[in-house]
Amino acid sequence: MNNRLIRNTVVASGIAAASVIAFGFAMGQAKNALAFAIGLLVGSANGLLVQRSLALGLGFTALSLVRLLVLTGLGLGIGLVIGLSQVWLVVGGIAVAQLVLAGFAVREALTG
């Protein structure tokens, strides 16, 4: 996993988070928008965590499970701080950021 892939994911997720916040505030849904935007930003960190775990040289499968559990736990915790009804938005934002990361990875694999 290279730095360009991680940078693209963070930038795209950051732009999406800013857009969600702007739209949410305009629609009077600031709390929901904030929850989803935080999820996007937390999820975008997964690429960096993958890169760091690969550098450790340990079993990728076990580290992946721990990494995803940590991200999900963090998302649940943040969601509970914002409000119980916003938990799914934080976790959903994390999931969308994973899709962004996967999309950039596929694009990079296809372009070589």
C-alpha cells in the first residue's frame, strides 16, 4: 500500500466529510452530519493503519481483525458520545471510507 493511495483516500474522505457537514448544517441536521463526517475521517485512517501493520511483518489476518475491531470500537464509542441514535452514522461513515479506500486500490491495481 503506497502513500498516494492513502493520501487520495484521506483527501477524498476529508472532502466528503466537509460536504456532509455543510449539507447537514444547511438542512438542520448538524448532529447527524457530524457523526457521519467523523466516521469518514476515522475510517480514512485505516489505510495508514494497514501500511503500519504490513511494516510489522506479523500475520496480516490477525492484525486486520484487531485493526477493524479497534476502528469499529472507536466508531461505536464516538457515536455513543455524540448520541445513541447517531452510532450507526459513525459506523456507516467508517464503512463508506473503506469503500473509498477499496475503490482507489482497485483503480491503482488496474492502472498499474
